[in-house]
Amino acid sequence: MGEQVQDRQSFVPGDQAFQDDLRRRHRRAKRWQVFFFASLVVGLLALLALFANVADEAFGTIAIASKYSEAEVLAALSEARGVTVEGPLEALENDDLAQVLALYIPRRVPVIVRDELSRVKPEDFTRVPLREALAGATLPPDIADLTISQLSLEQQTAILSANLTHDVLYARVLNDVIGLDILKSWTLSRTLFDYAGIEAEFQALVAAQDPPNPQLKPHSWLNSTFVTGTQSSYPELAGIRTAILGTLWIMALTMLIAFPLGVGAAIYLEEYAHSGNWLERLIETNIRNLAGVPSIIYGLLGLAIFVRALAPISSGALFGFNEANGRTIFSAAMTMALLILPVIIIAAQEAIRAVPQSIRDASYGLGATQWQTIWYQVLPAALPGILTGTILSMSRAIGETAPLIVIGASAVIFVDPSGPFSKFTALPIQIWQWTARPQEEFRNLAAAAIIVLLALLLVLNSAAIILRQRVSNRLRG
Amino acid sequence: MMSSNGDGRYAVQIRHLNVFYGPRLAVREITMPIARNKITAFIGPSGCGKSTVLRAINRMNDLIPEARVEGEVIYRGENIYRPEIDPVEIRRRIGMVFQKPNPFPKSIYDNVAYGPRVLGIKDRRTLDQIVEQSLRQAALWDEVKDDLKKSGLALSGGQQQRLCIARALAVEPDVILMDEPCSALDPIATERIEDLMKELVVDYSIVIVTHNMQQARRVSEYTAFFTTDESRTGELVEFDRTDKVFSMPSDPRTADYIAGRFG
Ligand SMILES: Nc1ncnc2c1ncn2[C@@H]1O[C@H](COP(=O)(O)OP(=O)(O)OP(=O)(O)O)[C@@H](O)[C@H]1O
Ligand SMILES: [Mg+2]
């Protein structure tokens, strides 16, 4: 027992002073609250502006001209079929669309077959049998051993009708027959708020150039042809399937490499290397610094190591693939993995450190080894945090452009990537490429591709978040 | 003080134990036995090194990077600090219940089954039996038997502590070290755990750290009183039969402490 303090001196403010001060404290708290709310509003507005800008470009109005009108084409088709074919053109079946191609541009039919379906080099296409040239396509058995030039026009047309999607055939009819030409495009905002102005511009354009069959119509640059189609130098035909697949391949491989390596390194640093000597401190500091290195430098590193030095591996030559060089999905994924590795390591370290020591003590106290403690207790408890960091790093990697440009992603790729050793393009590359073109229409395409990229990001993130939620629910029991 | 001789009455013997945290000596020259199938209580003011000595008995101090141990802890005729002894085996035989209940963030079943699983037991039926038996021994079975899938963290503090005891019993240790197991519990839960210890002592040797003099008196057979010297290093002042320590302490510091005049 201590001694009783007799005259206790009072230091805190008296009643009146306290009341006045309390009001002042509440006022100050209010001001900060307003500030926090304003920050949120500014952030949301910025986001809104971004979306508005992208949507403005991706949707709008276009002025088109065409060599033939739809009515003319339908009339010609009806005559060839001997029955009246009802429009609109877009509603026609595959064989009708292919027939239109055969009617109007018979000499281009084999070229279309090659562009859309060929699995061999262009110079070999007319020489090898179709079984090989169109590997994977649906072919009547009797023509499989012939070459394309030995087929009749009807047989060639049948190949198109059987193997191309409706959207591609329709796009071909629009582009190659109707000769659809986009004269000019207008943004969504002008379409909504200044349609009269657009019409005036359209009239002036028609008067000045006198294009055949001019037409003004609303247009969404984001459409099914765009998402499922392959690349094209015609904006109305261009699609980003190869880019989407490229991005998916790269992300999958990147995660496959970076996740185990990153978590492994974090486990080592947190659970094993705890003597705190200068070497460990040096390593930790370096990892933290690496997380801030500009991505283009990782690109240069990837170019030097994976594309050049490890060319036999990254080109797949060592495994019997014959890519010409190391500019493959493998190199891209390795580079991206290096890029996000520090972020994953740091996030995993934080998550592992946040696991209470009492859980480790309990496990050791029961006679578990260090490995059992890590595997059964520490990792499961840290997993939600690790996944959060991984989601963030994935979001960063999916939009990275610079390293891909440096290691030499091909901008123009017609064949879907089929594995780690394929050449590739990726969504950010495609977007960058399109924004660099002078024609207005490609900027519209870039905006549509940005929407696809954002949607992809959203889907991948949601999947990861659902996974994380399930893990932490299981932990809470 | 009782001298330690090596016959079968002792589960563990501590000899000339010094523990350092970094350069600082935390406890000095502890020598005392832990009697077999008896409850030994550690009492003493806060910071005198009770937990430190307790952790030295099953090498939990190994987990504190800056801790260093000198001296011997004899278990089954061998010094557990000899380099060729695996601390994993020691901890499996000398179990521990911590001051703060620390169930794993897993189901009640998985909490109890964790120890046996770590030992390589996979058979579901065997595990079921171990879980039931351990929970019964820890007097928790009736409260949770319909809810074994529930998270261990969803139990009350007292139930969590009994779950931790059940978890420790599941690997069938020789010795159970309990560091203030009742400090977070109400009197009823405390009484349950005390009753439990009295039942368990038939099969196990128990060491309990406590700040509660009555508890030490009620449950223990032997009592060790620790305190700190001027340099804040902990030392063992008195070790004897509990009734002797509380009725006729041989050291004035012990008398002061149990009379509540100090600490
Ligand atoms: N991990 C640690 N690192 C450094 N010093 C420690 C550590 N753990 C304990 N100590 C010091 O060792 C001394 C003994 O601590 P210990 O926890 O053994 O005391 P205690 O008797 O169990 O106290 P309490 O009754 O409050 O639990 C204290 O001075 C404490 O500051
Ligand atoms: Mg303690």
C-alpha cells in the first residue's frame, strides 16, 4: 500500500473551460470529417470522368458509305437462289452470306479462306493439302487431300460457310462486298447532345465527297465481332481475341510463377531468417526498393535474360517447339513475374507477420515441427492477407505495357496463342498500338479495348476476392 | 530447501538454471524438482521469472530469438538441453497451456485433433476417440459435443482455456505446464479448472503458475516462491511442501509475500 496523497492538485480544466474546449474539439472533428468526405468525392469524380471518357469514345455515331446498298445485294442473292431472300443482311444464314461473297468477289474467296483459317505460312498455303493447311477445320473427307486451288468455287464457299462464325462472315460481306467505309465517327457525347450538328456535318460531307450509299447510324465499337474477332487493318473488322487470350495466358503463367516463389521467399524471410544480421537486412531493404523500380527496367532485364540469354528455353526450341525467337508468352510471363515478385513478397511478409505468435506457440507446444507449424497454422491464417496482396499485384501486372513493348510483344498477330512458347500480343499492347494510329476510328477501338481490359480485370479480381472470402470463412469456422 | 536427488519420484529436475534475455540475466541459479503425479505451484511477484522458468522446462524459450539458457533440466535421466536432444520430442512429452487461451482459428475438433495429426495419426475413428476422450478429460465434452465443427474462437474464455487443456492432453504428455491458466476466467470457470487439475494429476505431473495464493494452497502439493533481487534478476527463494510454505515459511520474504505485504 502506498501513502495517501493529502492535497491532490488539479491540473485538468474546470467545468466551463472544459465545455468551451469540448465544443472546439467537436468543431475540429467536423472539419476533418468534411475533408475526408471531400477526398472520397474527388476520387469518385476522377473515376467517373475516366469511365465517361472511355464510354464517350467507345460508343457514338458513324457515317458510312458502301459500294452497294443492302437492297442491291439482297436482290442479287434472291436472283441466284431463285427465291426471294428477306433482309436485313445481318439476319442471313451462314450459307447465304458465303453465297454473297461467291457472287460478288469469287476470286477473293480462297484468300478469305487463307486469312481466316490458314494454319501454315502464307507461301505454303496453296501448295500443301487442306488437311494440313486448314488443320482443325471441318472439311468433307473427299477434299481433304486436295489443295485449295483444286477446289471449285462452290467447295471453297462451303468451307467458309462451315467454318466461319456468322459475325465474321457478316463482317466480310460488309467489308469486302458492300465495301463498307467509315467516313467519319462522332463521340457519344456529341451523339447525345449535338445530333443536329452531326447531321449538318454529315450533309456537308456527302455534298463534298459524294460517296456511294451514304448512311448515318449509331454504332457501338464494343461488340461481339470486336471481342471474338482477330486483328485487321480495317477498323470495322478489327477484333481483340488474340490480345485477350495473350493477356490471359500471360497472367496465368505469371501467377503460377510469382505466387509460389513470392510466398516461399516471404516464409523464409519471416520464419527462418530471423537472426537479423546485415545480410538479411540488406536483402529486405533491396526487396522493398525493387518494388519501386520502374517497370520498363524490368522489361530491359527480361529482354536481356529471357529473350536473349535464355532464347533456347524461352523460344521453346529446347522442348521441340520451333519459334524463331524468345519473344514469347514465356518471356513475358517471366518478366511480369519478376515485376510483381517484390510486391507479393512484401504483402506475404506482412500477412505472415500479422499471424499472432500465440498460434505458433500453441503449435510448437504440442510437438509440431517448424514446417508443420508453418504449413498447418501460419500459412492458412496468413492466406487471406497474402491473397489480397496478390490481387493488387495482379491488377498492376495486367495493365503493364512498357515491359511487354521492350521484350517485343508483336503488335500484329493473327493466330491465337496456343501455349507458353507462342508469339503473343496483349490487351495493353493493342490499346497502345491503336491509340498511336492517326485515324479517329482506331481511337474508338482503343476505348472499346480499354473497356474489355477493365472488365477482364474486374472478373479476375472478383474471382480472387471470392477465393479469399472462402478461405477466411473457413478459418473463422 | 529440498535437495534434488534423482529417484523416480521426480518427473523433472531443474539444476543451476540461468536464463538470459540478450545480455540481461532474467533468472539465476534455479535448482528444484518437479514431483511426479503431483501439482507444483510457482508463485511470486510479477516479473520474477516464473514464466521464464516454466518455458525452460519444455524448451519453449528456444522460440525467443534472444533467449539463452544455461544449466540443466533433467527429464527421463537426460539433460534436455544436450545438443542431440530434439526439442520437438520434449514439447510433445511436456505439454503447455498458456496464460491467454490460444485456440487455433479452426473447429473445436481440429483444435484437439491437431496434436495427434502432427504425430501422424490419420485414421478418422482413432481421431474421433482421441477428441472425445480429451474433451471429456477437460470437462468440456458435454458443452460442445453437438458442435464440434464450430470454431474454437467462438467459445467463451473459460471454454477456450479448457479446449486448450484438451488439446494439450490429446498428445498424452507426461508433464503439463500451465501458465496462469485461470487468470482470464471467472470464479466458476476457475473452480472447474482446479477440479480438473486434481483429476488429471492422477495421470500427469502438473506445474501451475499462479498469482492466486488461495489457488496455490487449494490445488498444489509443492510450492516454489520466486522473487527478484536488487538487479531485477529472478531467483528461487523457497521451495517446499505447500502447507509448509504457507504455514511456516522459512524465508521472511516468503512470509511477507503470502501475507500480502509485498509485491
Ligand atoms: N521475450 C523476452 N524478451 C526479453 N525479456 C523478457 C522476455 N520475456 C520476459 N522477459 C523479462 O524476463 C523477466 C521475467 O519475465 P517473466 O515473464 O518470466 O516473469 P513472470 O514471473 O512470468 O511475470 P508475470 O507474473 O507478470 O507473468 C522480466 O523482467 C521480463 O521483462
Ligand atoms: Mg508470466
